Amino acid sequence: EAQVTQNPRYLITVTGKKLTVTCSQNMNHEYMSWYRQDPGLGLRQIYYSMNVEVTDKGDVPEGYKVSRKEKRNFPLILESPSPNQTSLYFCASSSGQGRVGTEAFFGQGTRLTVV
Amino acid sequence: KNEVEQSPQNLTAQEGEFITINCSYSVGISALHWLQQHPGGGIVSLFMLSSGKKKHGRLIATINIQEKHSSLHITASHPRDSAVYICAVRWGYGGSQGNLIFGKGTKLSVKP
């Protein structure tokens, strides 16, 4: 089954304690992205990756890091989480096939609370 | 920068009603997505359009490239259609194809 898997689904952590949210896709997609969703602001892009070892900042990259060492995995790293990073996070992947690419597949979401 | 506007923000309908959600964007795009987000939070892709019209069951999506406008229609609405519907545009080609810009969503509630 084609899917994007995020872990964990829920996470409560303390300010400053490094954490990683994992994302893995089984569709051999080139494009992977991380988004955060906040009430009233909608979904905003944090980082995206066009392929292995190719990443770029989105609209709200401050406080986050990513890496793309393998095509299937795109972890999101918070080196020193702060309360303003409390949010619902989504990973998504898509293919660059053809002129306009393919539909996007989303992970189940990770609800992060930083206290 | 591409702006994506959805209307209405909130919509309440009676079961069986025909529903339309609108999406407008400001610059040329390569594709437009309609997404559905249920109260549990998960996001599912409903359609991806670059021109014309697509239909899947009771859902119909249309796009007018010249007017920079898309609509999502739900025929014979049902309480299980209650969700947030999100429009997203992909405005790049080639290397920036992976970028999506999202509208703020339309919260639909269908009453029995």
C-alpha cells in the first residue's frame, strides 16, 4: 500500500530537548516536504527536498533542520524546541513525473507540544 | 508570491444539498490540489488538476486557468462529508514542483 509514515503521532517534550520526527515513503517519490499547521494560519512549508541530498527552506524554516540521505526518508529535527513550535506537523511526498508531477501523499500528522 | 484564497471559510449544509467551495489564486500555476482533512487530522488528496474537470463519485473539481479559479462541488452531501477542504497550488515547474501553497481551508459541516 502506498503510504507516508510519520512517527511519532503525538509527542510532548520540554523546551530545549532535541527531538526528531521521522518520515518515510514507499513510493520512490523525489519530492518530500514538511509542513506545520496552526489555527488560523493553515499549512505552511518548513523545508522541502527535491531528491537525495537536495533540500531547501520553505516559508518557516527557523528552528528546524532536515536531511535527505536516502530517497525514502526525510526526518525533521528540532535541535532546541521552543513552545512556539507547538503545532501539528505533516510530511508529504510526490513525484516529479511528467510536466506537473503527481498528487501529494500526506503522513498521518504529528501533534507536538513543547512545554 | 502566489496567494491562495478560499471561500467560504465556514459552510453549514443540510444533508442532500449541493455544495460548492471556491479557490482563487494570484499567479500562474502548474497544478491545483483539493485536499480533505477530517476531524482526526489526517489529510487526503481528493484531486489534482491542471486543466478542465475531474469527477470522483459525488465529488467534482473544475479549474479555469484563465480566470485563476477552481471549484470543488459535492453533490447529495452527507454528514460524512463534514471535514475541512483545502485548496493548494503548485506553481513551479521542474525543480520547484514539490512546493505547495495552501489556502486556509473551508470547514464544512453537513447536518442530517
